[in-house]
Amino acid sequence: MDALIDVNYDSEDKCIYLYLINKVLKERDFKPYFYVDATTKEINDFLSNDDNKNLLNYVENLESVRKIIINSNLNDSKNRIIERNFTKITVRYPKDVPKLRVLKELGEIYEHDIPFTKRYLIDSDIIPTTYYNNFEDKNRRTIINNNLPELKTISFDMEVYCEGREPNPEKNPILMTSFCSKDLKKVITYKPFKHKYMELVKDESELIKRTIDILKDYDIIYTYNGDNFDFPYLKRRAENLGINVFFDKTGNDDKKTEIGKKTKTQKHKQKIKISRGGIHLRSYIPGKVHIDLYPIARRTLNLTTYKLEDVSYELFGVHKLEVGHQNISNLWNNMDKNLVEYSFQDAYYTYKIGEYFLPLEVMFSRIVNQTLFEVSRMGSSQMVEYLLLKHSFKNNFLAPNRPSNREYQKRLREYYEGGYVKEPIKGMHENIVSMDFRALYPSIIISYNISPDTIDCKCCEDMSEKILGHWFCKKRIGLIPMVLRNLIERRKTIKKILKEKDTEKKELNSKNNKYYNEYYKLLNYEQKSLKILANSHYGYMAYPRARWYSKECAEVITHLGRTYIQKTIEEAEKYGFKVIYADTDGLYAVLNENSDKKTLLNKTYEFLNKINEKLPKDMELEFEGYYKRGIFITKKRYALIDENDKITIKGLEFVRRDWSNIAKKTQKAVLEILLKEGNVEKAKNIIKNIITDLKNGKIDKKDLIIYTQLTKDINEYKTTAPHVEVAKKILKKGGRLNIGDVIGYIITSGNKSISERAVLPEDAKDYDTSYYIDNQILPPVLRIMESLGISKDELRNVDKQITLEGFLME
DNA sequence: AAATCCGCCCTATTT
DNA sequence: GTAAATAGGGCGGATTTA
């Protein structure tokens, strides 16, 4: 029983290492290759040329093969897909491929930039993190089951001495490391702190050695920002102290075999490799799965800030002990045992977050067919791309190339129309129903067979009606619709199983055994990952760096989307609904004549049945929800309350990070009163009280902080903005900043510009009361009041804040 | 000279 | 490093007002 957890090309051994749980296999048969649009003769001639003689050494084999290529020139009168011969060039080593790219002088080269280990997973039939029988024998290899493999997981965190703002690995030592796993809780350090999880070692060198010793026996290592901090720091410290860092599992070296036969033992393969991935680093250890939870949290959750503490609170609702980086040195010097507790809590919550995200990542890894390490660092578009590469390979297609920089720049400038948004009927509404299309874009893609390899195919030109001047093949299913259909069908099956299990559970009304729970949970994760991937295909086709980019396809999809929602609005109105608001794939409506909830719901279901009969079979308009009340302010900004008094807020300041907490709290309180009771006077009172508190300095500093993200390098900003000015101050103090960092600041008093008065919360001596009243508290609540028909004049006679306050304070 | 308007840049949301 | 549609703050130059 074996399961693959990592794949690495060993450049010393010149072959692929397949890391299974507790076993390493070598794959020597698989060689790097790519394709050239030229004949073997042309290539042979080119390579026998004296200038290119050295290139010939790299080539292991030339072979003419039939492949299907997508003709991306839509104006071309040839077919959309063409099957013809290309030359497949197999080389000795991965690094030979870049050298042979000069062959593009002879004709376009294809699939020359797919990393070798990823290529291996595309071409092989191995699904990562899945149990197989007879793994070592390619012909007898069979999947046992879909259970989650028993992976040994551990979290790891490090504390470092820090004098200034940033620790310096040349000077500042590692103070302690902490770990958490199912059966291990430990903090290692070289000062005798008192704590139940403490392990004392002699010095930093021993600390590092002991740390490696612990980690090497685990399969998965969770960190929080380990990519950019813990591992690079650990590596550098170890180098400076002259320590060799190898993560080879105890006993692994004895079990290394060729596929089939035994070979000499080999050690010292698994060391930390730091590589650049865009602006960030990646810390990889061959054979281990390092999962950095920080980027996953950033991608998956929507929070103001993404400190470990914020994420723990979001996921588990617990506040963990927090220590500022600068305070670590103090705690260390004073032998404060809180440092140990803090360090352990970091490891503990990192572990919990890791276990929380792992199943979903495992599912992505299986579906996309790439390693956990890679998949946990991919965005949804990259996952779609690898999924498509897999299916492209299976169907004998040549994958389109990634765009050149020029092509990318060109694509960036291509705009097209998106979803339809109806101007809302502003103000308060009651008895509201909402309906939306289930997976609108994916279902359109499938229904119309929209794909770069089916658009405007010559074979179907005459028999097709044109959509924005385009049509799609009727004879052959396109690559993207095919992949999408697979995902959606599998998801449907899972949903059905889950539903059956659910009713079964209810009928039995009994406690479930463990197997049932695990099975159920896992299917639920699979279902979630399938949904995410399905929903990413439209965005993928419109993504300028995509191989299967097609602006035309994306344009047709949104066009059809607009048509369907507009048609639905029209039908709803004919049916006796008043549509209050609609955005892209869904709408909110009330009945024209006054009615109770029951009448409304009955009518809604009648309407849905009627509409769904007319829709293509893969498309469906669904009931989404019923709401007692709702306030609609503008497009993309509204709030609703359901029967359980649950409030949903969309787009308003309350859900945005770039507003102070006090402004958000006030808006929420006002909305709550208006939605629950419709009492305008009470709402005014809330505002009045907050303003009084603000004036009396009763507001907690934390509630005044405004958070804004840096979205580019500080020098690229063309305008002065508060968060940019604060960022400059941070840099001046010796701090480091990255693109994507979130800056928090408070506006202090004075009469200079707002940007000049923005300071870091820790530096704020006071705050500008009138700024917070005029620019933070009032605008968000006034917009709501105004939408209810309470004119600004009613609230403020002249435009001075003093007068408005006067009105509120009466 | 001050107040106001407006376009631009920028961020963050919704779908 | 999925897309477009959208609102709204702050800045700074242009325009209007006194």
C-alpha cells in the first residue's frame, strides 16, 4: 500500500525520485521532451550543421508524431483544429530543453516550458496522495481506495532574536523552535525556561540539529510564512554555524530502490531549497510536503489582516496569546516563560490551521494531478491550467504556448463587456425573494460547447446561429466543456451521495461511526474543490497569461449571461414580480400586490418551474432565499434580513477593510435597527452617541485604525495617498515591506492634508475628531438614510458638519 | 484668494 | 499573476465665485 506525496528530479542521480510514504522510488525511464513544428529531416540537418554540433549531444531521440493543434487564428478559413505531424524531441536532461529552444528557428516549439516533474505527473497515471497496490509495477498499479492517506503531519515555528524591526540572520540567533503534531507538543530552547513542553539543549547549533531531527520523520510540515521566513532563516543560520541540514527520513536510505531492483543506498538528498517564485520565496524540501499556510489563508479567507492570530480567530473563534516581534528579545532577556507559551501557541494554531486546510488541498492535488507542495502554492488559474494540460495530453492535443510578453501586453488591452447589473430600486423593501442561476458561466460553457478549440469551426459554420458573430462546433465536444462536464458530473454524484447519507442519518437518528464521518467529510471537501475549479474556467479563458486564453469565448459567455438574466427579469415582471435588483446571475424581487410569505413562495416556485422548462438542460434558475426586509442603496451595495434575523451586508463600508472599525460598527448598528425595527429615531440616536464618544476621546485606538493594502511597489505610486505615506514612514524606520502588505494607520489632528496626518497606530498621540466624524462615521450612515428618502437637507441644513451635529444632538 | 468641480488614481467589493 | 462592473475616498488641477 503506497501513496505518492512528492516528486523531485535529482540532478545528481539524473532521474526522478518518487517519494512515497516511507519509501523512495527512482524513475529512470522518463525523459524530458518537447515538440517542434518541423520535420525530423529539417531538424537533423540543422543539428548536423557545424555550429550546432554540440546541440546534437543533448538529443536522445527524434520522432515524428501526429498531434492535434488548435488553430487560434479565428479569421483563418482552415479548420479550428488540425491533426498533423510534429517532431517530438527527447533529450537527456531537463536542463537540455532550454538549450534546444533555438530550434524555433525551424518552426514553432511546443510544451518546452513545462517543468519536468510536472510533465511527469501529466504523462503518468499516478494520482498523488492516493493509496495504490503494487505501486512499483506500472502495469499492475491499482488504486485501493480514496481514503486520506495516513500522513504524519507536524507544525513548526521559530522565534528569533530581534533588535530592530527585522531580524538579521547574520547576527541574530534562533532562540527557540516549537512543534505540534497529533502526538507531540514541544518547545526546544537553550535557556532553562519553566514550561511543560520544554526541552533544553546546549546552544543554537544543538537547537538546529534537534529541530531537523524532529522534522525529518514527518511527511507534512506546516508553517505560517515558512516560505519567506522560517526556512530561509534556518538555512542561513545553519550555514553560518557550519551545520549540515538533511531531512532524509530515518531508514529511508535503506529502502531506496529502482523500480523493480535494489540499488546502493543514498543519503543526504533532502535539503532545503529556496527558490524565487515571483516576488515571494518558496521553501522546498524534496520528499517532504512543506505547506505554508499564510499564502493559503490570504487566498482563501477574506480578512482585514492575516496575522496567525487573525486567522485562528476567524477559523476557531479563539484569541491566542500575542507578542510583538520586537518584544521577543525582552522576554528572552528577562527569561519570561510567556515566551515559551507564545511560541508553542504559534505552533499549536499553525497545526490546527494546517489540519483545517489539508483535506481541501489534497483534493486539489488529486483532481489537478500535481503534488501537494505545488498545488498549495497555485492560484485557481494555475490549477485550471494543469488540469487542462492533463486532458490535453490525454486527448493527444498540443498545448498552446504561454503568451510572449508582447502577446501578454496585447491581451491586457483587450476589454469586453461583463455581467449585467440592474440599477436597484433604492430604499427599503419587504417580503423579498431571491433567485439565481446555478453555476451560470460553467453551465453556459457546457450548454453552448464554448472552447478555444470549438469556436468558429468551419465544419459547423452554416448550420449554426451566430452569437456575437461566433458559433461553436456541434460535432465534437471542446476541451474546456469536456473538463468542466467531468468536474460537474462528479460533483453531482457526490452531492447525491451526501444527500442520501444525510437522509439516512436523519432516519437512523443515531450517532455515526468514524468511518461514516470521515467518508462524508472527505466527499464534502472534494465537492468544494470541484466547485472552485469549475467556477474558475471562465476566468481562466479571460486571463491574459493563460495558454487557452480566448477573449472571444469569454465575451460570448458574458454576453449569454447578460441575455439570460435580462430575459429572466423580463419574464419575472410579466409574471407579476417587481424586480428590485439584479447582478450577473441572480435577482431580488417582490410581488406587485401586497402578499404574505406563502403566496410569494408559491408564486416563486411556479415561476421557477416555468422558466426552467425553457432553459437548456444544463442550466437552472434556483430559489436562493427569502428575506423579511432589505435596504438597497446602489448597485452592489445593499443589506438584507431573513426570518431568523440574520443580516447579510453586501458592498457597504461594513464589509470593507479600508474603513475604520468605528465607522463599520456604527453602520452595522444603524442597519440593524432599521432592518429589525425600521426605527429612524433610534438610528439617529446611535450616531449621536458615537459622535459624543468620539469627541470625548472614549473610542479605543484600535477602532480608529484604517487598513489599506499596498498593491504595488512604493515608487510606482503616482499620487500621494495616506497608506503610501505611512508605508514610507515604515521604511524610514528600517522596516521592510512587500507588495500585498496591509498598512494600518490613524489620522491625527492638524491642518495639513490627510496623507500627511496619517501615522502608524503606535505613533498616534491623538486623533482628528472631525475627520473621524465627517469622513468616517457620517458618510456611510448618511448614504443609508438618504436611500430611505430622508434627504440630506433633512439631516443637515447647510453642508457644515456643525449644523448636522446640531441636528443630531437636539 | 477661496470654494467648488471634476478627472484621475486607487482600493476593495460583488458577481 | 481568473474576469468585468461598480462605488467611493483623496488628491490636485481647472473653474467658478466672491
